[in-house]
Amino acid sequence: MNHTTQEAAGLDPTMLTVQLFELWNQKDLQTLHLAALQGFSKVSEPLEALMTILESCPGKQKGRSHTLGHHILMEFQTWIKDHPQVTLSSLSEQQALAVQRRALSLLTDTQPSFVDSLINIYQLNSLDPAILKLHIVRLQALNCHKEAIVLSVKLKLQKELNMEEICVPLILQDKLSLAESFVTGHSHLEQRLVTLLDSWCHPNFSPEMISKQFPRLSVSKHCMGQIKPKMLTKHVLRLVEKFNIDQALCPNALHKRRQDSMRFLMYKRFVEKSMTEENWSDHVQYVVADDLELQIQMVEMLVRYSGLQKASQWSLRYSIPRHRLPIGVWETQQSLPTHLQQEHLDDSAQTEDWKPSESHCQKFYQAPITKDMVHFVDTPEALQTCRSVVLKDGAIVGVDMEWQPTFGCISTQRVALIQLAVFDQVFLLDLCANGLCQHPDTISFIRSFFSAQNVIKLGYGMAGDLKCLLATWHQFLEEPLKMEGVLDLLSIHQKTQRGKFKGTQNGPKEVLVGEGSAEKGLSLLVQQVLGRPLDKTEQMSNWEKRPLRISQIRYAVADAYCLLDVYSVLSSNPASFGLPADLRSISSSQSEKGGEKKQKNKRAMQKKQTSGIEECQGAQRLSPPRSDTQKGLLCGKKPSEDSPALPPQQLRVVCDNMLQGLGRYLRCLGVDVIMLENTDDHRKAAMLAQAEGRVILTCGQPYQSLRSQVGEGCCLSLDCSEKARDQAVRVLRHFNVQPTPSDIFSRCQACNSDQYVTVPREDMVKMLKQKGFMHDQDIQHTQQKCHQQEEEKLDDILTPSETSELPRYALQCRWAPLSELDPDTLTFPGGAPIQLHTVPLALLTRIALFYVCTRCGKVFWEGSHFDRVLSMFQEVLHITDGDSESAAGPVTDVQQN
């Protein structure tokens, strides 16, 4: 009787659970598989039995696919395919709801297959939204924000939940992508997310406002500190493009982007001096537009960067109200002669000579054609002439495009000019000409040109050009362009860079670092192949303004024509450049070979990691220590511990551009450091190491190529996953460098110079007044503040200050006399002006002595940074009793900022 009752009731789920547990612990997965399939067939209610088993499984899933619960669920998925009759409909309504609630309670996991399986098996999407919403709220209360948002998307609960409460915690944890997935496909939520992020870009926003706005959120101060306006602006504008949202919904992000662009333009024009006055004027007017606040900020910045005259001219142009003008601008306006009351630019578009100066010709590549062989295509008739030339069978055409820089204020950039160069002549398609851009003949010509198989189209990095083509002609999105006969010289350039060919007469030439940064991109290729780089001064021009200047036309012509000359040299002797005879074969197989190379590199890296051994030729690799006795050198010999300590000034290094954080820390401790810029080629490190006897610090792939170019022990590779501070400690210990407190800040943090000039407060005041940064009212105010200070420490600002002690690093630096400073221009012999715009006027009441770098003009003063560095590197600093006393003495008096 009992036996019959047990069969009718089916197998007890608890017994099945115990059986499956034992097999799992024995790691007998094959038997477990069979036992699970047979057990599910024997239980009377499989759906309820599965819940009983899963609820009994130990531990949380947390994304892992190798737990017992996940394994059993996957077995049930397999079983139920052969038993389609097992559904919720086989249960009573009350039983079905109960088992659904049990399944919902298990959804605290983010492993996709686990979540999806439970949702599908128990049809959780059919549950009352109020029940589902309550579960999400519980997850949030447990701080399971990631699980809550993932589950919300899978259950399609976006309309039921508060977008801000769901998304804000994840945004603060740097998981904006999850917030994006929550709103995607719901236009009103997309707009709310963009509006929310844009509100955080407001100048008056502070992270504390989030706690007030969402009091139920529990967010740490660390998360609040992750809010960076610059990064938020970038995300807002990206989402505006992604979701196709009106830019009017993000005024704060646009204002911030324009503000940053204006600072960039000021730096390029007045500090770096790499932008012409014409280009700067065009761009700054575009960026500022009709925003009064930006116009006022521009005038304020001009006072600091250029002077009162230029600031006054631009303030008159924008008719800025007198009460909003910086001090001294209105007075300067009144004293300006009539002809200077507006900023007038020379109209050089027609008067400039086609042929540049002899020095320019010697320095830069020049297209070997005369002005009369440059044809503007601005009518359908001129386009027909161009078509007949460039579409000839067998033609070779250099292709380049120019567009207006938007500095990120607008995501899509439309082509303004297309250059098509054939031997002996160049056609300039002026897409700004009235009606030409959208003329049917123009669109037809573009299609025919790029699809012509018998015409070789030469370009360099054409992906960017094609993106702008699609933004210019939306027709190419609906009916894509057919690309035939296109040869991207970027692929060929990359192959020559990877090859190790020692410059034959016509082979790749090493690039010497000149006045600026090393050449890059097409300019680098032109220099390597043709001997001279391109002049990129006009690259960031206003290409939509007409008429174009002669210098712009000359640049546009050279950018396209140089492709013909480079191709001619490369194809005449490809072997000397390490290239195959058919250059077109490189472009077609590039992506496939690139994929194969990545796989090969990955396998090689895995092999190295498993073996733990690497051949060491003229290089050493540093990584985190494995134990107290093994200091992390994977190869090479560790310097003897008995070797004398090295002062930081004697360690000269060049940091690869992936280790700029390390370079800043080492320079901060007095090490002679050169840091490569992000745009610099890695080979520049080897050149500097060879020329100046420096040690290369690098990480990752460049180590393999750099190690063979320098002497034994002159190239070290560090672990990229380490923090920059830990990398610095490792390097110092490796070379047995023992910095002292006197070495901290003994080098300029901006340019690496170790020569300063001391500027007493009275002289700093005179300089600030001379350049318009201070006026009589400011001086009187500062004087009153000074009188309020303790008289034994601070004197009157307009009387010679007492002799202040030099900084602790005085003995580690070279000091130049203040007399070397030009009294009129306030520039040093090397041409660097004092960066007076960086000196806050409020400091003058507290700082008696300033220190100025004679190489770059950066101004320093004693502050609290020293204590932070001292604390950060105390484990490697050599501190004596004298150091302790000096650090606690004169520094404290001025360490109040």
C-alpha cells in the first residue's frame, strides 16, 4: 500500500536533490546528467521540484556558470525540450503564481543564461508588473543595482520604474553602458537620461546635489567623486548622436564643450603659437557664436593671454555691456584710435604669392605644379571637365578631403572641399559653391568615381573621409557607395613601419625630431619617402569660408598631390621598403593579416606567461614582486645591493607615452625625465636614449622593438596594470635611487628644466600690473589684506619684502638672476614668457616669493603638494634629522594655499 502511494506521488524532490548533490561533489557530471534527466521524469510536478532543488543549492550564482544550480537548470532546459507538455498551465492558478514567485526570488543573478532560462521556463513576463517592480525595488535596497537594471530590461519594466533611481547609482559606478541599455528604445527615457547628465554639466552643479535630489539612494563619497564634467560632456554629446536627440536638450554640455574649445584655441594661438591669426579668429567666432557668457569669458581670457588692446577690440565687436567688462578694458576702449577699434585681419586671400619663401620650400614638401594647373570646380560645367580627366581608364588619382573643424560641438562634419590630383593638375571640388553639393551630376560623379575599377584612387586613412562623405550625402546611406580600385596608403605605411628595413637610398628614412613633436600620419610618410614633411599649418582652417586663402589652396593641393609622388616612389622600388611588387595586394589583405597577427601575438603572450621565462637582450622587464625575496625581475640581473645609492639627478630616463603617469612621479622626485607625447612614435624613445644616454621605460608591445635598439640594461618594461606610483617605487629601487626631501619638486613639472628664477612679491605685482592683470584697485585691496596679516611675517606689499628663504630644493637646482628676464616683454632668453595668467591674485597676500621656470615660464609657489608627495613616497625617501627640521620649518610659513 505504501509502495503504491509513493509511486503515485512520484519521486520526492528532496531525495533527487540529495542524489544530485552527491554526484556534483564527486564531480561525476556524466552520471549527474543521466540522474537529472531521469529524476525530472519521475517527480510529480517538475516545475515545483526544480524550484525545490534550486532553492537548496548552496551559494549565490553571481554570474558564475559553473555552480550546481546553473548546471541543474541547464539540464532541466535539455529535459523540457522533450516534454513540451510541462508548462505552467498544467498547474492550478494558485500553484502557478506561487511557483512564479519562488522563481522570481532567485533572480538576483546576472549570468544571462541562468536569468533567461528562469524567465522563459516560468513565464515571468506574465506576472503582475506590480509584483515584478517590488522585486526590483528589493534588489535596489540590497545595493544590487546592476542586477536590478539587467533584470528590468529583461522583464521590460522600463515604463514601470523610476529611470533616475535605477540609473544614477550605476552611472556613479562608471557603468553608464547599463543605464544606456535601460533607456534604449524608449525615446522619452532616452531624453530624460540625456537631460539628467546634462544637468550635471551645469557650472553650479555639485555632487552633493545628487543626495538631495535622490534621498533614497545610498551612494558613497568615492562614487560622487567620479563625476567629471569633461567626461560627462563627452557622454552627453555621444548620446545625443546615438539617440538622435535635439541638441537643445543639452545646453550645459554644449556650453562646456564650447568653453573647453575656446581654452584650446587660446592655448594654440597664444601659448603654443601653432595657429595663424586668421584661423584662430575664424574658429573662435564659430565656437563663441552668439552666447553672451562665452563672449565675456573670451574677453577675460584675452586679457590674460594677449593683453588689454585685443580684449578691447573683441569686446567692441560683441558690444559687451560695460558692467560685464574686466577691469581696464573699458578704459582701453576709450583710448583706442578709430582704426584700431575693431580687430581687422589682413585680406591675404588674393595678395599672397603662390610660391612660398625659400626657407619654407627647403623645410616642407611642395607640389610640383603651378597655380594655373589648379582648377576650381564650382559649376556643373567645370565638374564635367574634371570628370573627363579623372575617369580615364588607367588614371591614378590622389584623393583628399577637407571639412570645417567643429571641436566636438557638432558630431557630424560635412565635406567642404574634395581634392582630386592627377599628374600635372589638381581639381578642387568646391562643395560650398551654390547648388553644387546636392546637384544630381555631383552625386552621380561621386558614385562613378569611387566605383570605377580601372581608376586607382590613392588616399591616406580614408575611413574618416568616407564618414564625412556619408554625413554630406545621406543618399549613400540608403544606397551604399561601391568602392573599387581604392588604395589606402595608410595600410602600406603601417607595413613599412612594421618592417625592419635599414634605410636604403630610397627606403624609409628615420625622422629627426625638430622644433615641435615628431611628424605623424601622412606627413611622416611623405618625409620618410620624399625627404620633407607636409606643412600642416592650415589643416585646422575654416574650409567653408570663401574665398580660400592662397596658403589654404596650397595646403589642399599638396595634401592630394603628395599621394601621387609617394605612390610613384614606392611602386618603382617596393622591395627597398619591404613591400610586395603589387601594392594593391596589401590593402585587400590587411584586415585578415591583422587578425592573424593578433591571434599570433596572443598565443605568444600566453606561452610567455606559462613558461615564466623570457630571453633578455639589452633589456630588463619589471613586474610586481612575487615574494619578499624575489623583487619581480623576470629576467636580467638585479643591481647589487652593495652598489652606492644614486642621486635622482643622475638617473636620466625617457618614458614611453603609455607611462606618462610614471614619468610625472619620477620628475616630481627629481629624476631627469623626458615623456613622449600621445602622438609620438615609439622610435623616438630609442633615438633619445641613444643621443642623450637615457634609459627607456616602456610597457607592452613596444618593448620588443625598443630592446634591440639600445645598449644592455637601457630598456625596462613595466607592468601596465600597476599604478603609476607603484611603478615609480619599483624603478627607484631597481636603480638604487634614494631621493631626499630636497629633491622633491627640484625639476619643473611641466618641462623638466632644473633652472628657476626667484621673483619676490613686489616684482610679481609690478609684472602683473604691467601686463594688465592687476590694477590700482587690486593693489590697494591686496595691501589692505597684507596689513591684516601678522606684521612679523608679512611686510607691506609695496615695500621691499624681507629676504625669504629659498625652497628646500634650492641646492638641487640652478638659479638664474632675475636680470635675465626682458623687462619689456617679460620673456626669458629662450623666448618663454612668464605665465602670469596662472597666478591667482589672492595668493599675493600670503606668498612672499615665487619661483619661475626659465624654460617654459611656469610659475610655482610653496604649497601643500610637498606633504602629499612626502607621504606618498616615504618608503623610498632618504630622510635625515636635518631634512625633518627643514621640512617642518620655513615651508610651514607659506604652506597655507
